[in-house]
Amino acid sequence: MIIRKRRLTAMILAVALPCTALAGDHAQWDNLHELRRGQPIGVVQADLKRVEGRFEVFTASSISLRADREIVLAKENVVRVYRRPRVARGIRAVISGAIGIVAGIVLTGNVGERYRNEGQDVPAAVWVAGGAGIGAAVGALTGGGYKTIYQRSAIPASED
């Protein structure tokens, strides 16, 4: 009796799990609604080749984007669709480094003055360079911003 219940449970799971995986895949494909036309995106294909361009439109069976020409990819060949960051990591590091320079100048005027009054002279260049370095590091580490919009569900391979 217990063996029959286990077999029945295994059969139900064997049928139900692929169905839920496919349903989740369809629901995630609908996430492409949040993309705007002209928005920079990237697509990873089933052969692991990456295509980047600007989003055009998607249907239930395909997605199209424009790189140097219009590219239409079938849904079954798409593994992942991601939104590229608005600001590149390098630019974020430069902006944050500039903010760090300003913070270093402010610290030189405030905290540096207190250290000089205590007899510990820290050169202004150390405060400014330290602020720039810390700012650039924080900007680079928090940069990126790639967001996955669609990821194909892993469907278990059938054992033949």
C-alpha cells in the first residue's frame, strides 16, 4: 500500500512540476511589459551568445531589439533578458570619486584643523586623496545595475 502511494505521488509530481515550470516561464515572459521602447537591454540566447541593443517590441513568441539592425529572437531561443545599467560602472566611479574629493576638502577644513590643533598634522592631500579613493571604490562597487527581467525556468530533462 505504501509503495502504491509513493508511486502515485511520484507520478503526480512528474506531471505537475513541468507544468508549473512552464507556467512560471510564461509569467516571467510577461515581465517584458515593464520595458520601454528604446531602452538598452541584453539577451542571452540558448547557445550562450549575448545580443545587446535597444528594446523594440515583444510578442508571446518572440522579442525584437535594434542593434545595428533589427534582430528578432524566438522565445524558445531566449534564456535571459536583462536591462543594462543607466550609468556605466566607470562613470559611477568617476562621479563618486569627485564627491569623495569634495568630502576630502571638507574634512581637511574641519577635522584636519582639529588634528593640527592637537599637534598631529595630516596633509590636506591625504584627506583629499583618501576621500577620492573611498568615493571611487564605493561608486565602482555599487555600480553595475544589471537587472534580470526574464529568465527561462529550468525544465528537468526527460530520462529516456
